[in-house]
Amino acid sequence: MDLFSTKVAHADFDSFLTNINSMIVNPLIKFIFAVTVVYFLYGVFEFLSNQENEEKKTSGKNHMLWGIIGITIMMGVWFFLNLIISTFNIEGINPEQGTVVLPTYNPPSR
């Protein structure tokens, strides 16, 4: 046990990105997707429960429309992400698991 040496925390950028991706980005994407589905279902409920009120039906239609647009955008982002990864044959990124493995960076010496 060395009590007098300087303690240094070692972390690399790869583990930082993996933690950001798994702890912030992926849950945020899932949350936004869930919000768009709930927004769509709220529109369906509003449309079906207010059949006699045209103003509420129109509001329900708008909620359904914007919910579908949100779902389409979220699925489009996922589609394009997978398309780019497979087209350029990018290694180390797995969107399904939320992992990013970067190659080791060795800067050129001068």
C-alpha cells in the first residue's frame, strides 16, 4: 500500500462514449419514441371519445397526424443510422445494443 504516491484516475474516450451512449442517448431515444406513441394514442382516444364535437375530432386528428410524423421521424433516424453503418461498413458501432468501440488512437510522432 503506497500512501504517498499521487492517485491518478485513468479513463479513455472509448469508455466515456460508451457510457454516454448507453446511459443518455439510448434511453432518450426510447423515451422520445414512447412519447410519440402516447401522443398518437391520445389523439385516437380524443377522436373516438368526442364523435359529436367536430372541434375535438379535428384536434384528435391533428394529434394522430403529429404522432405518426414523430414515429416516422424516429424510425427514419434509426433506418438511416443503420443504412450508413452498413453502407460504409463501419466497425464497432452496434445500435441495437447501444455500444461503441473505437479503435485505439496512436498519434504520429514528430
